[in-house]
Amino acid sequence: MANFIPKIEYGSPTTTITFTLPPEGDNLKESNRSNIQRSVSGNGTIQFEWNYNEKIISPSFTFLTQSLINSLRTFFTSHALKGKTFKYYEHSDEASFITCTLDKMEFDPKRVIPDGSGGFIYDLTIRMRTLL
């Protein structure tokens, strides 16, 4: 049964990061875009070259603990920021996943409040892309 709590798997051996709460709002928050080259010849003829379509997924997570942010920071710096693919599971209790890369090469967690033990609670939006 779908639990709407995502997880990310990456690397070899496989490392798993399971979120503690579902994303805020739309759990996939997707948009589609095409990579198209437009050329105009000397006589005015317009030519379009279609390369690929991609889906951008940008779930927003709230109330991330310091330990979860540390795991995500390791994931970003050691794997995702190098352009490597990873598996994004919309539901951590199901077998279906989306193979993704980062859309924006940035890790930008927002500190929301102190957690009382020297760390913080964070918000984070992850922009991922997958080819259609």
C-alpha cells in the first residue's frame, strides 16, 4: 500500500535515504520540457531539431532532521553533484522508482528552527530530472 514517504537509493553498494514525512503539497510536483534546437536558414526557412523530452520533479520536504540533512548532504556531494543517476521512490514501501539526475546542481537546505540538541530542523526542495 502506498505510504507517500519517498526514499532515494544511490551508489554501489546501495545507500538508502528514507524520508520521515511525505513531501509538502504535491508529492511529485512535475513539469515537462523539451530540448529543441531552432535554426533559421539564409532564405528564412525555419528548421526544428527535437532532441529529447524530460520531466522535472521537484518535491518540497519540511521538518527534516539534522541527521537526515547530513545524509542528503553526503548524497549530494559524493554522488548527485557529479551527474550520477539515482533511484527516487515516490513510496518507500513499493518497488517502482524513477531513475533521475539532479536538474539544478545545488544543495540549498533552509534552517527553520533549532532542534534543541545543537542542530536544526530544515526545509529542502530537490529538483530532479528524468528523460521521457
